[in-house]
Amino acid sequence: METFEVIYVSWYLHDRWNGNEESGSSLHLNLDEFEKFHQRYLSKYSKNDRENNSHIPRKPLNAKVTYDLYQRLLTAEFGLNLNEEEDKLLIEEKKIILLL
């Protein structure tokens, strides 16, 4: 199976009541694309909104993805956002392989 190396970032939802819960992940062609993706996310919300309820990225990791997933990533602007269910399924099916 042909795979392609990408950047994988898991995200968690943080709220003002200190609740932290998983909220999916994102895939990026490189770290620069991740930074653009993150800055675009931050620009959509006011500082107050971000302090009360925001998605926080964890440390970017290297990962390998399948050809089909890589093709989806190539057509996405700065990255591909995956909800928690899709993220877990793609990892379980080994369509995303985290390189630890």
C-alpha cells in the first residue's frame, strides 16, 4: 500500500469551565500549512470567544496516510479537518499511521 507523509494534529475542546474533550484532528501537507490553518481558525473568533470555548491543537506529529486520504488533503485549503469519529475510524483502519 502506497503511503504519503503528512502532518497530523489532534485537537481538544477547552471551555471556561476547564472541560477538555477530544474534538478530532487535522491533516496538513507540512508545518507551514498547519500554521496557516491554525491562524485562519483563530481569526474567525474574538479573543473573548477563544478564551471561553476554543479548540486547542496538540503537538503536530508526523504521520503516513493512504493515497485516497492524501488526494483529499491535496484539494483542501491548508488542511483537512476530521471529526472525532472519522479520526478514530481512519486510525483504526490504518489509513492514518502515526509516526511516534
